[in-house]
Amino acid sequence: MKGATSIQERLWELRKDKGLNLEELSELTGISKSALGSYEKEDYKEINHGNLITLADFYGVSVDYLLCRTENREQINTPLTELHLNDEMVALLKGGRINNRLLCELATHKDFIKFLADIEIYVDGIATMQIQNLNALVDTVRHEIIERYRPGEDDPHLKVLQAAHISDDEYFSHMVLDDLNLIIRDIREAHKKDSESAPQTTVADELKENLEAVENFKGSRDEKLVVLYCKQLGINYKNLSDEEFRWLIRILQKSKKTGTPISQRKNGKEKPLLHGCVCLHVAAVGAILIQLKFQSDKVEFILEITAMLF
């Protein structure tokens, strides 16, 4: 998660908050649709002064907010004394050592107040006294049973009373952790589509999908190899011309790995050519092939081309 949004992201978010597309925004602001679109692109051109003021006025924010010089969209120029922050906290926020954006999202989450309240209860020791009183009551009952009935050490009633003891440290650590887990899960969900977030699909899922496509492709071994390489590189092989496809086959045929089998037989014994990480990759692919229930006569080819990829 990035520590701050970019100008492009901020303009996009403001427009989406208004529920407008570029054409509608153009009609309302008088700025051309192409210019507005260019402002939201990663390689955007500089925004001229007039358009900058127009957009700031339209969205009801400051120019500094549009330029990402401040995170305050509504609370502009709030005096520092009103925040009741100590010097260490101010220095921490200004120092750039933490992700201020993430901290803001944590603190503004709907369950953050409950999270802090649970911590405050633990720090103040109010609940600790009550827990100790409950533990003392359990101990009193336990000793009374021992004095009256002389049960054995394995008596189930005594075991229940022993288990009824509550550790305030463990109790509050679980409570606070549960509070925090709810908050960070919501934040993670909100940012799962961010460009810097990890993809939702795993490498195994992607490889599984690509292998299925190769299995369904009708063609020679070399043609299937080209299809798999295209998929691994994010190229739609259907958009290639016949000449481009043939050239790819010729290029791959020049590879020393092309045509190399998974293993060679020497003196009647198989000599494996795969070692180290490659073996792990091929083993993973083998597990996927079992899940996909590929026919045994096609497994060797797929393992071979997978080994080439790694």
C-alpha cells in the first residue's frame, strides 16, 4: 500500500465520488474530455493554472489537495494544538518513517474506537480487578470442595474449576487481536485492486490456466510451445499473423533447450537433466496435472515445455 496517492489517482477518485464520466465532467467544467483524460493517466501532462482552479472549485477542495500537498480535503489549516498530539507523535508523522495513509485508514475505521477502548480497559486495569475477583471466587469454591469431599487429582469437577481460571493477559490479547484483525481485513479488501497490491490469482492458478489452453490447442508440438510462451508473456497468440507465428516457431527452434527431453537414457539408465529449483517447479506442475486429470501421453510434453520455461 502506497504512503500517498498521486495527482492522477486523486483526480480519478474525486470524479468517481461525483459519479461522473469524463464526458459529463467536461460538460460541467468546460474542460475538454481529452484534457481531463490525460490528467488521470500515469504519463499525464501538466495541468494549466486555469484548469487546476476550475477543478478545485468544482470539487470543493483546495488546489493543494489536488496537487497532493495535503491530505486534508475538508479540515483545512487545522491548528496543531487542536489535535492534542505530543512532540514525539508530531515528529513521527512528519518523519516519513511510517505509512501515514495507512495509519489514517486504521484510525478512521468504524471499529477503531472499540479497538482503542479495549486497549484502554486493559491499560487502566479496571477489568483486571474483576477478573482477579472471579479467579479468587473459583479458588474458594475449589478449596471448599477439596476440604469437604477429598476428591482425587483427576476429578472432572476440579479440572473444570482449574480451566475456569482466566488470564487477563491472554483474554485481552485475544480481544485486541480480534479487533485489529477485523480492521486490517477491511482495509486489505478495500485495496485489493490497487496496482501495488499482490494479484488475486497465484502463479499456480495462472500456470494451470495456461496449461489447459495448451492442452486444448490443436497443433504441433512447436506450435503448442509458442502458444504457451505467448501466454506466459501476456501475448494473445490469436492476434499474431501467420508469418509472425511461424517466425516465433523458428526463433524457439534455435533455443538449446528446445527438443531437450526431460531425461536421457545412458547405459540403460535414466539420467535426469533437471536439478534444484527446476525440479521443484516441475513437481508443482505435476501436481497440477494430476488435478486437471491430463491424459498420461500428454503429461510428458507439458512437463518438458514447463521445464524449458524455468
